[in-house]
Amino acid sequence: MEFDMFAYVWLPLMIFVARICDVTIGTLRIILVSKGHKGLAPLLGFVEVFIWIIAMGQIMGNLDNFICYLFYAAGFAAGNYIGMLVEERIALGIVGLRVITAKPADLLIEILTEKGYGLTNMSANGTQGPVSVLFMTVSRKKLNNLIKLVNEYNAGAFYTVEDIRLVNKGVFNRNQKARRNFSLRKGK
């Protein structure tokens, strides 16, 4: 009995790569849909399903090859991981950063303003007394730098990050432009 190199090595590898591609594309498509990108999401959906059909066709044509099943599942897992890495790298969208601190926030506000970040500051009362609350809206690409500044100038501050789908007007970092998303308008 001769070992079939194509059936037990090359075919499973092709299925593995196809699954990585279609699941990575699917991850990006879901993110684009959640952010309201109507143009690119359907195109990615087409490519995703086209690749999936090809991979599934190979599985169905080789039902007796258990190695293909394993590589199909492994490609799915790897595609999820790679999709998250790609999404993290391209950092699509805009986020809101809310900082709550019991320490005086004057120096932090001054530094953020100097660096061109728009923010809203208000005094509030927390469970343990008076606090300062800062609200900022930034692109996800700038978030890590902003958090670094918060930690550097007001260590121990409590903060939360939320995804924002729609932004209208405001003061943004001088290197950043707000995008208007009209997908929420009636009739569109």
C-alpha cells in the first residue's frame, strides 16, 4: 500500500490554509458590520463564503480522510486567533475613554490638552468621596498612547473603554479626524 502524499499532506494543508483565510476574513467582516461599514463588509462576506465552499467541498469529497477533519478544525481555531491579531493591528473605529480618579487630575488634563486631546472634565462624588471624571473620544489606534499618558500622570486611575459607532462633532487629537457614519439615518 502506497502513501498518498496529496490526500494526507497537501490536501489537509490546503484545507487548513483555506480555513485560516475564511475565518480571518469572517472576523474582520463581523467587525466591519458592527462599525457600520456597508461597502466592504458584503464583499468580504462573499470572499469568506466562497473560500468556505471550496474547503467544505474538499471535506465532502474526502469523507474517509479524518486528517482533513482535524486540519479543518485547526484552521478554524487558527483563523480566529489570526483574525483577532489582524483586527487589533488595524484598530478600526473610535472608542470612548472614561477616566475616574480620586487624585487631582489637573496635571493630567494639562498634559492631555497640550498633546491635542479633546476632553470633558467634571467633578463628581464616588463611593469614597470626591472624584474627577474625564471623558475622551479617540481613534483605537491612539488608545494605547492615551492610556499610557493616563497611567503616567495619574497612576491608579480607574478607566473604562467603550466602542463608539457614531461620532458627531467634537475636539479630536490634531492628528485625528472624526468620521461621520450616516448609516443610522432614516431611509438609508
